Amino acid sequence: MSTSENWSIDRTPLGQVGTATQTGRTAGGASEDYIRALKSQKDYQQARIEHWNRTAVKMDTWTSWGAYYHRRLIETFQLLVPPGQKILEIGCSRGDLLAALKPERGVGLDFSVEMIQRAGKRHPELQFVLADAHAPNLTEVFDVIILSDLLNDSWDIQTVFEQVAKLSTPRTRVIINSYSRLWELPLQIAEWLNLAKPTLRQNWLAVEDIVNLLDLADFEVIKQSQEIIWPFSTPLVAPFFNRFLVRLWPFKHLALTNVLVARPKRQDIDRSSLPSVSVLVPARNEAGNIPAIFERIPDMGRWTELIFVEGHSSDNTYAAIEECMAQHPARRCKLFRQTGRGKGDAVRLGFSKAEGDILMILDADLTVPPEDLPRFVDAIQTNKGEFINGVRLVYPMEQEAMRFFNLLGNKFFSLAFSWLLNQPIKDTLCGTKVLSRADYQLIAANRSYFGDFDPFGDFDLLFGAAKLNLKIIDLPIRYRERTYGTTNIQRWKHGWLLLKMAMFAARRIKFV
């Protein structure tokens, strides 16, 4: 596509912007107040079009301290958006952010003809559309929709979100960043000193305002963060402030911009189309529990398969599984002998062999009741969440189910990982975790970002789900005592390993 072909014009009249909130208000003609309101909106938009046209021309020969702010913003979005997605940026300016995300298909939309022309020349591999955010008039849907520094300048934010909803699927992620109200005066001073791009009168929104407007347009926020506390390219100081200090209380409240990730809340649930289910059972020294596993795991969805991965047992676990498979020929079963070590290796092997639409893990110790598994399937099928995490720390446990220091460790890591992942995680180490096979394949494809470092399997999945902005939901279960065998967890050795993993995650997710 040549630079003259990769942008187009939407000729929607400005008076039609936001028509969802304007039409049908009068029966016999428009009232004076209504006409005045339309004129105010048209004047507002026209003033901004002219302003950003002038700014685009000025940017050809002028750079400001805002160049560092935009570079840092690109780094933030690169952490949130895996490459190869179908991405729309509304308010794309010259297209630099969109291009940096390496989309499989990238579409930029802006109402400034000067910005769109420059975007087309700078990034001929992308498509750019001249249109207003309130009436984009696009017909395709996108994996990711970006609104970067747009809401502060929008006439009707709810209408913008309603338009975004039309371009979304249930899997779409909407990523927003918006200037903090605390920075209103500093930015005005920077503009007055010619250090920042000039703006017209802005909407100064609190995070709560954005969340409320998203809710009105049927979106829910998955996670949010504060970014950039020092918007100047200053060696040592800028990295320390913007990677570390801004993550900590109370400094995070001084951040320049708020970043939110949201997903569509309203879903069309087709309960007549049942998913298939794969239940992975990692088993090491669990021979006595195998018959109960076959008896107690219920049939779920269209069909249910059991995938056993036996891991170097010193008892007859492998033979016990073979015997039960012979005794239950009607059950779909697969059995693999683990070649590597650790539960994480077993999970990766088992999931690579799974054929079900939904993948779940059930530890062979049966401390999580198999009878609870249909609840996890229902939560996935009804899109309550995209990663369902079992939680043992809500209901009272049986007396010997978890030792005291293990309980303290679990509570500590739940707080640590909730902070790291920007989503509430009440129990990181419950063995039962459920997600779709499609999402697991995306996690596996992006595993190189974290590396193959997790011997347990829980954190590989949690980190991957958080990196892909999946909605993580905690599902409480009643945790039982073991009836056979002893735990494979070594409290202090594994606790230290978990702490090192938390520090590793902090470097790869939080302090980036």
C-alpha cells in the first residue's frame, strides 16, 4: 500500500457527531436550546480540528519534552499488547504508538487531516482513516482498541465508548490512558513555556469517572495502573521514578497518566453450545487416590477427557491409573509418563496433549473436591472470567488440610501477586486453575517473555494470563484433608523459590 492509499476520509458531517444522544428530542422541529447545543458541539469539534491541524504542522520542526513522555507511553503499551494483534487506535495522531505495537493489522483514526496525512507517510504499512471518534463509521471489529490521551479532549465520552463497543467482540481489550487531574496546572505551565504541545480546554477526569463511563457503555475494567511521574528525559532519575517510584504508595498518586484495561461486559451466552472439557491430573505417589478420581470427576460439557501425567512415583501410581482406565472403558482417558521434573512440566505436557475447549487442573491428592469442577466450567462458559482461579482461603479448612506456616505463606503471596498483577488474586497456589485451550495456546506462544522458570505451573499460568489481560476470577472451594499419601510441597525450600519467582515477576511485569 502506498502512502497515498493508506488513509481515507469519512465525510460524516460534524453535526451528526454523537447522534445517539441527539435525535428524536423534538417532534415538530428542533427547539432553540437543541439547535444551540448542536452548534456548541460543532464549534467545539471544529476548534479542535483546526488546533490539531496547526499542531501537526508545528510538530514537523519542533520537539518538546513530551517526546520522552510518548516514548515511555509506548513502552507501557508494549507491555500490555502482544504483537500480531488486530489493533485500532482512535486519536492516532501521527501513528507512532500504533506502529510500535507491531499489529497484524493496524488502523488509525483521527479527525485531523494534517495528522492523518503525516501518519500515512510515516507508516505506510498501516491504514489511517480521517473520521471523528464519536462517529468512526468502521464496520470491522478489533482485538485491541486504544484511546491514548483522547478522553481529555472528547466532547461526549460516553458516546465514544458506545462507538467503541460496536467495534468490539467479547474478546476485545480497550486500553485507555488519560491525564491525571493533579497535572492540570503543571501542564498548563509547560504549554505556556512552549515545552509541551498546546491543548485547548480539557476534561480532567478521575479514574472513578472513567470507570463509571465505561460501565454505562457496558465495559468492565480488568486492571488499572498509574504511569510516569517524571516526564523528562533525565538519566538515572527518569528510570528510577517511572519504573519504581510510581509503583509505590504514596508516589503513585502523583502520576501524570492513568492507564486502564477494560473488556466488554455484556455477553451473548449460548448455553446450547456445550464446550468439551479436559481435566489434567498430575499424579506423583498418589496410587491410593486414583480409583476415587475416576469415580468422582463428573461428566462435563459435550464430553470430558481425563489426562493423567505420572511423575516419577515411588509407588505404583502408573499401574493404578492403567488399571482404572481398563475398568472404565467408557471414559475418555490419556496417560503419559513425565520425562521432566515438577508439576509445571507435567502441566505443560498434559495441556499440550489436551483436546478439550476448556482446560482444567485437578491435583491428584483430591484436597479440592472434584464435584466442584462444574462450577469452574460454568464460570468460563458464561464469561464471568477468562481465567478461573480456585481459592482455598475463604471457607474454613478441615483441621489438617494446611499447616499454619503454609497458610501464612499463601496469604503473603496472595497479597504480593495481587499487587504485582494489578488484579485481586486471593490464593496463588491452589492447584485448580481453569482456562480455555485457545487462551492457553496464547500463553504458551508468549511464554518466552517470562521463560520456562516455574516448577509448579501456577505462576506460569497466572503471569501469562495477566500479561494477556485476561479477566482473572477467584472461585472459592472447600479445601479437604488428604486421605492418602503425603504432600510433595517442601515448605521452606519451595517458599524461598516462590519468593524468588515473585521478585522475577516484579522485574518483568511491575517495574518495567
